[in-house]
Amino acid sequence: MIKKVAFIGHRVTDMDRAKKFYGEVLGLDKTSEYEGKWCEFDTPEGKTIALDTFSPEGTLPVPRPAVISSAVSRSRQGARPISAS
């Protein structure tokens, strides 16, 4: 069972626009940036939102519930958890 999320990665196509949205519109603190390809913002609750421009198109910002459910079931059966990709 997932009890909380501390970090989420999100693919963006326009990093400058995304940084403006998360920083200026939402008012989050930018805590890290790497060559315009990766940027992190922290929420007031201590969560991190990471933005990147290099994940494959169609990458979801969070795992799909079916993937999580399947991974939990496999883990309970002693199997290695599956990847969300």
C-alpha cells in the first residue's frame, strides 16, 4: 500500500514555460536545475516535483494504478516488483 509520495517526475516539452508556471504561478521554490534539461521544485509540504525534457513522449507523471496494484500483488507473492515503464 502506498502511504505517501515524496517525489514525482514529470516530462515537459517547454522547460522555460514549465519553470515559469511552477515557480511564478504556483510559487514553488526551485531547488535544482541541470543544463535546462532537469529542474526540481519543492512544495511547502517537503515534496519534490522534478521536470525533465528527455523522458520518452507519453511518459506519465505518476504510475498508473494498475501498475501499482500489479507490483504490490507480485511483491506479496515473493516476486520482484515490475517496472512502471
